[in-house]
Amino acid sequence: MDKIKELRKKINIRENEPMSLHTSFKTGGPARLFAEPQYRAQLAELLEAARQDKLPVLIVGGGANILAADTGISGLVIAAGGLRRCVVEGSFLRAEAGLPVSDAAGIAADSCLAGLDFIHAMPGSVGGAVWMNARCYGFSVCDVLEEVSFLAADTLREEKRGGEAFLAEFSYKKSPFQPGGPCAGGIITEAVFRLRPGDSREIRENMRRIEEDRKAKGHFLAPSAGSVFKNNRAFGKPTGQILDELGLRGLRLGGAQVSPLHGNIIINTGNASSADIRGLIELVARRAKEERGIELEPEIVFVGDW
């Protein structure tokens, strides 16, 4: 770890950092090394140092949609939260990957730009939302995406992608940055969103309605990662409704519980381990398979030394 040690003089790098401090589930064991770059150049330096030291790397933003193993994470975890610069350029909003997506929506509203309000009150970062092609309330991130900057997996040089051919690589909760995609392994550094002029008060009112709806569904009841499973149109109805019909609301395993308010949300009641949460995810999926014959696909990404 010689190269990583050299960077400690200018970048905040800690050992054995609890991932429970950096995930929306509030669970997870220690990361062997945990770094918080403040600039994109520092991010590139960390990635190059990790490559030379032969350390595996995990990039995290807001810590949503991931479940970190109780045993921890080997290698280097890089938290992108320091990369949160954002500028408005006419009807475009340019945001670095670590900016919380809800903050991006608020900045757009303050600038009288509509189009990002659907993502208000969603946990996670801009980079994570692009990587997942986050979707809610009938809209996906790719619907307002203009361009993405990223560090290429092979060269670690920053590249940009945009245009119709690039956007055609996005689909329901899929992006070209996920495994198997043409940009797989690329580290997202910035996204440009194509928005439209709107009335700030109307945009803020829509954001308020969205936040109230999230509250009613239990998104803020306890630590969680929002929806656990993807919706599948072939099932004929939303996954949450299917799980409600199976009577799974309130089902517990250790400190993990299917939310009493929504069948597709699992919460940490206060003392859950990651193993509890994963076990409950698997139990719910098994019940859906046995009783409805459907294969649920988790949105949650399992990271670390499982």
C-alpha cells in the first residue's frame, strides 16, 4: 500500500472505517481503507494508487442501494461525497457525482428549472442515480440526462458521453456503467441534466407532494434503502402490491423488518445487521417465488466480504 500511504499527506484516508456510518441502512462492517477526495483530480490519484498497490476499489456516494457485509470490505472504499460542485448553465444543470440528488433537485427549483423534481427526497448521490438510472413517479434519470463525464476503467482518463446512441444504452434501472455495459467500470464524475423553464413555486409544490408521498410510504420511518426489488411489468402490478397481497408487511428477521407501510421497503428497526437484512430480502424473494411463481430482482447491491 505504498502509493496509498503517499496520498495520506493530502487526502483524508482512514483505516477500519465502519460502513454503518456511510450507508442508508446504517449497517456494515469496517472498510480496510476509506478515502474522501475533495476534487476529481484526487479521485483519479486514488484510483491510480489503488491500481499500483493492487487494491480492489469500491466507490460510494450517498450509500443508498447498497448493503455492506458485516465482516467489512477489503481494499479501498472511496466516498465521493466531497465531489458536489454544481452550476446552472441556462436550462442545463451540471452536477458532480457526490452531490445528493435531492440537493440537485432543489438547486434546479431555485433556478426555475423543472425536470428533476421527481427525484426530490430520494436518498443517494448524482453518480449513484446515473449508475442505477434511478426511476420514480413515472420518470427515469435518463429522461433528463444530457451528458456524463467519467474516468474510463482502462485509462483512468476522464471521458464524456452523450447523444442518442449513448442514451439508448439506458433502460429500466439499467445504465451503460453497470456490469456488461459499454462503460462498465467507469467511475462517474459529473452529469449534465437537460431541464426546462418552470415556475419555482409550482416546482417546489410538486416536490412537497412527492416528499409527503414518500413519508406516507414509510421511506423515512427508519434506516432503509427505499425500494428493495425492481418492478417488473410482466407481473401485472407493482412489486410492493404483490408483497402486500402476500401479507408480508411487518415480517421480521432479527432487527430487519418489511416496513409496516410498504411491502417493498425493508427497514433497520435499530439493531439490524446486514445479515438480517439480506436474510429478509432472500426470505421475501423465496415467498414470492413459492406463492406466485415470480422471480424478484433486488435493486440492492451487496458489497464487501460476504
